[in-house]
Amino acid sequence: MASVAELVDEATLHVLATPANFKLGHDIVAAGGVQLVESTPERVTAKVTGDQTRTVELRATPQGLKWKCTCTARKDLFCKHCVAAAIVNDEKVEGIQ
């Protein structure tokens, strides 16, 4: 099974997120607004700050990537908070390798 980092590379983020959410996620990262609470190959939980603090969960499953954020109940929306959490997790994983 692929890891979260493998499932949300830069090219995939462009597909999952709208262009606006992709940019806003990068802005959140640049502002230092992401704190990884848990980061394993299969699961990432992060607190993402901005106007409010949101909780993001990214999970690698046999069916692929699953995500949720407290900013919305829409299961199909890969929001700016998810983008930011994915980027910071990827940076962490890249720094370890």
C-alpha cells in the first residue's frame, strides 16, 4: 500500500485541489501555519491555522487517499488546509530520506 506522501505528490495536489486552494495551501505553509500532530506513512493529522484552527486527517488506504477537514462536511473537497498538511508532511518525509 502506498504512503500518504506517495499519494499526494505535487502533481496529484494539482488534480485534487482547485487552483485557488492549491495556492492558498502554499500560502498557509509559507506563513508557518501547519503543525503535524501525527505523521506515519499511513496517517497524517495536522492542526492548520489561519483565521481559525482546523484539523486535517489524510489517510492512505487500500482504495487510495482519504481525507477530511473540519472546515467542511464535503467529502470530495480537498481544501486549502488539506493541501497545506500534505505539503508539510511531504517536506518532512523528504527531509528524512
